[in-house]
Amino acid sequence: MGTRIVVVFGGDTPEHEVSLSSARAVLDNAGAIGWDVLPAGVTKSGRWLVGDGALERLWRQSDPDRLTRGATPHDDMPGGGGDAEEFDGPPDAAVFDGYQLGFPVSHGRWGEDGTLQGLLTAYGLTLVGCGAASSAVCFDKSLAKGVLSAAGLPTAKGVSVQRSRYMRSPHSAIKHLRDVVGAPPWFVKPVRGGSSLGIGRVDSEGDLATALREAFRWDSAALVEEAIPHREMVVGVVGDAGGSSLVVSPAGECVPVGDLYTYEEKVRLGNPLFACPAPIDQVTAAGARELAVGAFTALGCSVFARVDLFLDERTGSLLVNEVNTIPGLTEVSVFPKVMGAAGWDYPKLLTELARLAADK
């Protein structure tokens, strides 16, 4: 019998459809690499569907405009046609008896913020991915920035703006922002969120209120950072931060069409303007990989993560932007692409992730 693994996807998250696309890629490859998979899908209302047919049912209920791969189920939908068991909420642990690993493939809030990781750990499953604490810190951009800074790793200057504080005293919040970050331009993003949802650029103070309102749609706090002229680098890291060796991909480069990546570019189109290895000199490439390892280690990551870096076009210096503990896992997503440049095709990548989890 192959590796017995529960793959969890969906959930009450703005990135629900992204998760379904990632889960589809994982399940498409599971049989070929010898996994014995139990699919576990979670609806947007929190109901659990466990067993074959879970992905197909969620796929049919999803918004086709937010899916990476097709608007309707295909005949080859993994586990299609099955009769998944339905639960009002998280099922009893007995449902997962006999399974060793839990693979959370749910992006954004609930799936990536430590909540799902804690639940799967409570079920007695070993995580394919980062633990609950590391996931929670990485998902909170403000907390992650503090940890990285304490570890001596460079990040862009930024401050967290709480919605309640801003509503009480916007002038005080703006003064604090100017004192710490400086004058515009700024980038504004939800403190807890992903896939470029709620992110905006502010070129004058008069535009800040609009950008904050958009960020506050997704979270109760916004991170406002200096808008550094930059190129965006991406490095994949696989392994255990406490172990003796890590597999680190070459640095790739994402080239947005505009000032920043949109949901359409990042998720639905699979980052069409992407190059790996990035067209940078060897010293910068080595520095990107070293900084990615430093961030992975400082944040206590394990098994895998995608580290996003900025290459400052003014100075040539590298900064950590963010660390994604459950990056997109479709076959056109950036993380599989950079690991492919490291010599791992998609089946090899999944095999190694499961092996690392089993060795925890």
C-alpha cells in the first residue's frame, strides 16, 4: 500500500477556487506516484465532503471565472463520480483512521493561517507543510516582518494600520506612517491575505483612504510599505529548517504587466511573464538563494515554502517580501516552476514533500 494521505482543499476563504485548482493538480498526480489519497473538500459555508467526488462537487459549485483550469468538471476529474460523505463541520477523527499524512492545499485565510494545520495535527496527521505556529506567523505579514527584522534580514519599511485606529484618528495614523515609512509612494495590502487580493499602490496621501478601504475589505488591518522600485524574485525552498540540508531552487523572476501582480496574472494565467532562472548576475542569484534560506529558517518553516524577494533597482540589494507556506500548486504555478528548474518535475516534487513529512 502506498503513502496514505488526506488532501484537504477549499474552505471559507477568498482563495477557495485557487485551492480547488491546486488540489486538482495534486490529485491528478497522486495515483501515478503511489499515494492512497482521501480527498477532503470544504465548502464556502464550512461543510466537509470526504471521499471520492468531493473535488468534483466543489468544482461544480465554484466561480468559473476564478478557476485556473477550466470552468466545468472534465471527464477525467480525479475522484469524479464518487459519493463523498458529507458533514456539517470537521468530522470525527475516526474518519481519518489509517491515514498518516495531512496535506493542506487551501490557500489564504483558514487554510494558510495555522487554523487548518492545527486541526489536522489534532487529528493525529503529520503535516505535509509548515506547522500551525509557523503558518500563522508567515500569514500575518506584520508579524513576519517583525521576526525577519529581529533575525537581521532586510525587509521594506512598513507599518501596520489597524482599521479601528484609523477610523478613530486617521490623521494620527497617517502621521505615524510618514514618520516610519516616509512620503508616498506606498503599497497597501491586507495584513492577512494572499493572491494579490486587496493590494493597491498609493502615489499621494489623498489616495490612501481609498486603498485602505479596499485592504480593509479583506482584513481588519493593512500593511503600508514604501514602494521600492524593484524586480520580484521567487525562490522555492524544500526541507526541514532544523535539518542538515535544504533543496533551494534557482531564483525566478515574475514580471507584472503593471505596477503589481493582479489576481488574474498570479492565479488564473499562471504568471505568463515568468523566467527561471532569472536574468540576474551570479552574485545576486546566490544572494537570493541565501536570503530565502535565511527567511525559511527564521520563520520556522518546514517541508516547503515559496519565498518572495524584492531586488531593489536603485541599489541592487535584496529584501524579503513575504513567505508563502502553501504556494499555488497548479502545474502552471510559480512554485512548481522554480522547483522544476531545480530538476524536480511535478511528480518528483510531490514525492519529496511526502517523504519529508513522513520523516518529521
